[in-house]
Amino acid sequence: MSIRIYNSFSRQVEPLTTLEPQAVRLYVCGVTVYDQAHIGHAMSALVFDTVRRYLEHRGYRVRHVVNFTDVDDKIIARSLEAGVSAFEIADRYARDYLIGMERLGVLPATLYPRVSSEMPAIVAMVQDLVAKGQAYAAANGDVYFRSRAFHDYGRLSGRSFEDAESQEPESGFKEDPADFALWKAAKPGEPAWETPWGQGRPGWHIECSAMACRHLGEQIDIHGGGMDLLFPHHENEIAQSEAATGRRPFSRIWMHNGMLRVNGEKMSKSLGNFITLDDFLARYDPDVLRLLVLSSHYRKPVNYTDEAIAGSEKGLERLWGALRPARPGATAHPADEERLAVAASQACVELESAMDDDFGTPGALAALFGLVTEINRARDAGLGAEVLAAAQDTLVDLAMILGLDLRRGAAAAGQDQGDAGDLVAGLMDLVLDLRAGARAARDWATSDTIRDRLTALGLEVVDTPDGSSWRQVG
Ligand SMILES: [Zn+2]
């Protein structure tokens, strides 16, 4: 079976077919680097990290390009405020972003082109569009794209020229209010580049068309970005790229992720619900955010709430807990061995079939948790270390396809620390078995004493319908 992806352009789920066999040219719109990375940026990066990891798992070579917008009004405003150059501001936040992505376990893109170092390609594309009559230099030194002259304009978004008009400020120099800027004439104090139309800087949309063309080719396989970029940004990208190259489609598939919301609201500084990635990572394991993002389908919004984060932490602990070693003295029946081996291969099939269907991460997670249940059951049944370890390895490998690093997480949580960890885990199994015995005998005093003494040692006992587990806190 091939991978099937929802294409925002055709509004249909389509089988993935690529320009070259077993290779994917993937372009994802990146961030404007004028401030710290926030969890909304992280969400989009995690979505496309999952896409890329899965494509690679299925044997595709992925050339993954993510741009940095480092020439922009917000960066210029920030640089004037801070009294440092726009270049310095952009470079600081680009680095901050990359560090955050590394901490989140996001695979680095093949390339992170920046507008400031792509100027020849951008200027060449604008020149090309002017030469083809698809764009014109206005009297004030701006260059505009003739939207109405591109007959497919609006096909991606279904939006009208009236909508396009409302997106672009009226400069008084446009032929038509629906035209959008490819190039903006320089204003005093702003970074500017020399061109045939005088000094200036690029509009926002043209950078992605020029970078995708330069680094991936005139046509690409998948173009990704947040739902908020669909109009006008991606609509304008299609118009620019196809008008310049004469090749259609510019991208075979358009993928758009849903937006992150905080307590059901849009995240914004003015609402005071703005969460930077640094703040998040100071409090939580990085995979807490990844698991939250994976828990809903990428086209749906993710709602960030305290309960959702708590649920995600619990889920991770459950995944990590499955790596606890076997109990000493194997007593399991061969049928238990067989059952676990079947469950492990079943989980592989389920994960792939969920992911093949438009990257269905909730189904993929269900496959992981199904395997966790079977591993825990097998351990309780007294399955030997070797057989248990094989299923645990499968679990770790499957989770890694989704970018969840269970070995790292379990080690950080103190549940997988080699020989010393095995001893602690074995002792804790013993203690929790004794406590379960006390509870079964309604000896609450002993049960509570055990829990309190463990708490004093920094070990929290978590009671669930499946039994008790433990974790190190603080
Ligand atoms: Zn873009």
C-alpha cells in the first residue's frame, strides 16, 4: 500500500507519487525570526518532523527545506527598539529556534535558507516575472504581481480577488488593488539591496517561491505549512512559481496543519497565554509536547490545556514504564511468549496502516499503547527477560518512527538505568507487590505507610486500574 495524503489543493486524499522514485522534495514555511520560539512554532515543526520521519521509515530519501524569514518589518522594528542590527536580531532568534528544535528531537532540515543570503535568486525570479509581463515595476520602486493575469489565482484557497485586496495595503501605485508586492522600495534606515528597480527588499511571498525553486527544483512533491498560511501566502506562492517557471503544479501536494490553541483560544501576547518553547522545556520533558501533538490528527487544532499536558505526561510514563525489566524467575507459559510476539508484529502493522492513511498519528499511538498493555501483561505473567526485551525493542523502534525517544525518556525518569536501574526496578516491583497484597487484605495502614515512605524517598506511586506503577519525582 502506498502512503495517502490529504491534498489541500484538490481537497482529496491522494496516493503519494513523487517526481523522482523514492525521493521526496519537501518544502515547509519556516519562522520569521524576531522573537523567541513558542509552542505554536514547535507544533508545526513536530508535525512535519513526523511526516519526514515516516517518509524515511518507508524508504524515501527526503530533501527537507525550511526557510528563515530574516528580512521583515517585525525584525526591523525589533532592531530599532533594541538598538542592534536587524541581522543580529534575526541571527539570535534563528539560533534560539534551532536549539529549541534540537531539544525537541526535531531532525534538522536538509537546508535552512535565509532571505538575506538568497537575494540573487529572489531578484532573478522577480526579474523573470517582470520580463514575462506577469509583474510590473511601479513608479515608486515597488514591484507588483498582476494577480488577475494568473488565471488559476484562488484555486488553492477558494478565495476571491476581493479577499486578496484586503490582504495588501494600498500603496497608490498598483494597477489593481488585488496585486501583491514582490519587491518593496527602500525606506530610510531599512536594510536594502540593489536591483534594476532601485534599492529595496523583497515582499514576503516571493522568498518561498525562489528558495523552493533554487534548492528543490521548479516543481516539488510536498509543500507544508500552518493552515494560517494557506491564504494569501501559499496562494501567492503558487501564482509566482507557476507564472515564473511555466510548470504546473508547483507542488504536487499541499499539506496544512491545524493551529495550536491555548485553553481553546488563539495564543497571543495580548491575551497573556503566550508560552515560549524555553518556558515549556524548563517544566516538561520534550516528548510531552510531541505526544500532545501526535494525539490529534495534524489537520485538526491542538488544544493546549493543563489537563491535556497532564494526560500527555501520564501517557509518556506509561510508555516508559513498559521498558521496566522482567521479574526475576521466569514462570510464564509458552503461550504467553507467543501472544507477546504476535502483539508486537500486530503493532507494526497497525502503526503503518494508520500512518499510511494521511499520517494518522492517533491510530499509530493506539498501536503503541496496545503493545504496552501486552508487554505489561507478559511481565506480570513472569515472561523471561529475553522475550520481553524483544517486544520492548519493537516498542522503542515503533515509537522512534514517531520521534518519541523512549529510552532517553525512561532513563531520564529513572526507569531504565542499566544494572543499578534493574535492581531498583526489581525492588520496586517487590515493594509494589507487597503493597498490592496489603490493599487486597484491606490493610490500608500498611499500604499508606509504604506509599508515604516511598514519597519521602522521592518516589511517587501512581495507582491505575491496571495496577500500580512508580516514578521518580523532583
Ligand atoms: Zn512560505
